Amino acid sequence: MAGRIQWEPSRTLHEFRLLPGLTTDECTPDRVDLSTVLASRGQEGSTIVLSLPVVAAAMQAVSGDRMGIELGRLGGAAFVFCSQTVTSQAEMVSRIARGLSGHSSEVVPGPCAAAINTHDHEERVPALVEAGVRVLAIDSSDGHSVFQQRALAYVRERFPDLPVIAGNVITADGFDFLVSAGAWGVKVGMGSGSICITQEQKGTGRGLATAILDVVAARDRYMAATGRYVPVIADGGIGSAREIAVALAFGADAVMMGRYFAGLEESPSELVVQAGRKMKRYWGEGSARAREWREARYKQSVFEEGVEGLVPFAGRLEGRMLELCAMLRATFSTCGAATLEQLRRTAVAEVVSALSIREGQVHGIEQSPGPGGCA
């Protein structure tokens, strides 16, 4: 039989709601601060800070140079995908670095970010550093591996001041392994993305809420023992302010999203019209479309771990992010929190039933076709 069987089912972020706390003058939405830490070595001057707790996934259909510049200008970050040649990725990073360096808005720009793999990192990392990258993430569906350990060792030796986020992991053991190997941050999630079929194909994975809670508990134990804080980034299937808020309340420092950004004008994927609707193509890094790079990420190219599909076109990034941040600030305020630290300390989460979820959605009416319209 298995070495250990855990009978408590893993939970998803969809299964939780946050209960209201006391809203005071100090935590009205206009006073809520959404800033967070993306990566940290635990020493003064060695942290990467975001103005908002959102980053775009390292995917061909999501994070090109335009997304990197525009999301960075708003205070987030987009991790340029590594499923391309070293030269083309470095050129993207260079354009983003230039675009962000000339930015003079009152929103502090986010970092120029890029992904690497554990296959050609010795060639890729120096090129990205020369191009101006400020933070890296190792792009892998399973970060609990000697391959990531070796990649982290290489960067630590050659570029000791370069922040590297490792992952993905879904257990406390995985977190401990990556932090001991030198990770400045840890990404959490396996098999929960909208285009990911890892759980279906391999039978490995975990509900994202349970994964976050397990890894955050390990992070807090590590912090208590060493005094070093390691940020946690929740990654996989998150697509709304509601899910972001729960992930942050559970201890994540930021969330990584793919599908949410894939439908925006700034994503590099193709805009198509289907049945009269504007759509954008979206595919996973483990899909048939990404077959050329699948082995570098998944260590196999025989079967697929992702699919391709379409997502509705959602317009410009800036408008969507303004709306998303307004929702997050409202949630923080309702929970009685003005900062991420306060949200974690004061938030109360509750598991909800399927009927409770249904009750919280529109029901019992015929919706009109638009503002002021009649059915």
C-alpha cells in the first residue's frame, strides 16, 4: 500500500468565503495598500516588491514583451516565457527593461521578470542578466527535484544577488527542499490551471487551497527557526478577485495567473472571431502546440499535460487591473484589513457548501441583456 494515505480531501479556493471583520476609518478601500513582496533573500536591500500582488504566468500565450511592460508599469510583473530561443527571450527582456526604466508614473514599476528552465539555464541565465532581467522564476510543473536544486546552485554561484523563485511545489517537504537549495521565493500549485491536465494524466496534484496552507505553514516554521521570510506565490486556476483574496488570506504573497491575462489585448496570442465573438487563443506549456519545449519543462514529450482552447477577449489590461484592484481593496476593507499583513492576521475563512456557492450567484431572475435593457 502507499507509504501514507491522507484521508482529508484537498480543498480548492472556490470552496472558501471570507467573513467580514470590523471596517474602520483606517481600512476604507481608498486606504488599502496592496503592496507585497515577490522575492527575498532575507537581507536588507535584497527584496523584490510589487505594488499589487499579481503576476502573469510564463506562458507563450500570456507573457510577451508588451504584457511585461504594461503590467510592470501598473506595479505587477509578467514572467517572459522560456519556451523560446535564448536570443528571442533576451530580446523580449531587453525591450521590457527599457520600457520600464523610462517609466515615471507615481505607481512604482514592477520588475523586469523572466522564466528559465532546468535544461539550458547555464546558457539562458547569463543572456537574460545581460538583457536586464531583475528576477527569475524556474518554470516547472514539479519543482521538488534535483534539477531545480542544480539550477539554483548554478545561479547562486554565478549570480548570487539575482533573485530566483523556484517551484512549483504543493507540500511542506517541497518548500523546505527549495528553500534549502537557495530559492528566494516559492511557487505553489500543481494541476489546477484551466488548461492543465496533469492531475488527469498522471494522478498527481492537489487542491490549491490545501497546497497553499501546507506550504505557508512550512514557510512560517522556517521563518520562526531562521528569521528569514520566503514569499509564496499561488499559481494555478486563479481567475477572480474572490480567489485572489482567499489565497492572500491563506498566506500567499502574490498570485500568478494565466487565463486571466491571456484574454487581454496585451497578450501575444492571436485574436480570432468565433460565432460572432472576439476570442484569443490560449494553450498550456504542456500542450501539443508547445511540443517543441515540452521536454524541457516536463522532462518528457510522449504525452500531453496541457490543452489548447479559446478565452473571451477582455479588452485592455489597465481597465481590467483597475477593476481587479478595486475589488481587492473592497474585500480587504470588508475584512477589516488595510494591508496584506493585517488580512492574514484578521481574516476568518469558512468552507461553503455547493448550495451556498449557488446561493451567492445570480438566481431566481431573468437577467436583462444589458444596462437599462429589457428581457
